[in-house]
Amino acid sequence: MTPGFLRRRRERRAVERGAAHLDAQLRESADIAISAARRALSRRMPELSLEDQVRDRERVDVQDVLDTAHEHFGLTAVDRERAAAFLRARYELRTGAMDLITDAYDD
């Protein structure tokens, strides 16, 4: 028989591990969505003039992150605000403002 405090600690740690795992999946989903937008932009670059290359930007949306999370990890009930927070963090870390625009700040 396991004492109650050990069982509660084990349950609390399991919840913490589950939350950390979900965070890692959302972070990876944001990275995948950003990389896909950059690949789409790089495919268009040879067709653009130099002036257009400076101004042209690709778009990465919160819905892209949600779609990627569903496609790659099977996540279906992800909070939109949480996905937006991860997209903002990864967008800023990966200097997305240089070549991407996002709606993550609107949510």
C-alpha cells in the first residue's frame, strides 16, 4: 500500500510531465510552421525583383501551428491562446520579423 503523500506526489509529477510534453510538442509545431513559411518564401525568391525581395514577406498564422500540431502530433484540443504564445516566442527567437508576418500578436 502506497502512502497517500507518495501517490499524490506521483500524480502531480505525471501531470507536470504531461504539460512539459505538450509544451515541447507546441514548440516543435511552431518551429515546423515557421520553417514551412520560410521554405515557401525561398521558393518564390528567384521570381522576385531585388526590390520585391526586400519587401516580400511570408505569413505564418496561429492556425498553421494548430494544423501542424494536429498533423504531426495528433493534438486536437489545443487552446488557441496557448498556440499563439508559443508562436510568438518562437517567432521572436527565430527573428521571424525579418521575413515573416504573423497574427500571433492579435490573439
